[in-house]
Amino acid sequence: MEDEKLYQIIANNIKKYRKLNNMTQEALANASNLAVRHIQKIESGTLNITISTLNKISSALNIHPSDLLK
């Protein structure tokens, strides 16, 4: 799988799970100890996510990190 395609899948899943949890980008940023702009860039697919950030976000969303890769 191409890297860009994978990053877009992750971005779409973060947005999907954030909305399922009725969270704003600001709420997700606070819960994952990240900047709001960081969340915005990840969700728009303009910032490549690290494993550490993936773990922080999945923890804030109460999901397994692998859920963001499906």
C-alpha cells in the first residue's frame, strides 16, 4: 500500500472515531495532549502521523491503534 493512501485512511478514521465520540478537534487535541493544529493537519492528510501520536490519539478515542488502520 502506498504511504499516502495509508495516511489518508488513518486521517479518515481519526475523523470518523472523533465524530462517533462527539468530540471536536479541540477536545481530541486536549485529550491526546496535542495541539489543535496538529489534529487538523493529521485529519486533512497534510501531516504524517508518528506511532507515538497514533497511540495518543487512539487512547483519547478509547480504541485500539489498529482500528485507525482499517
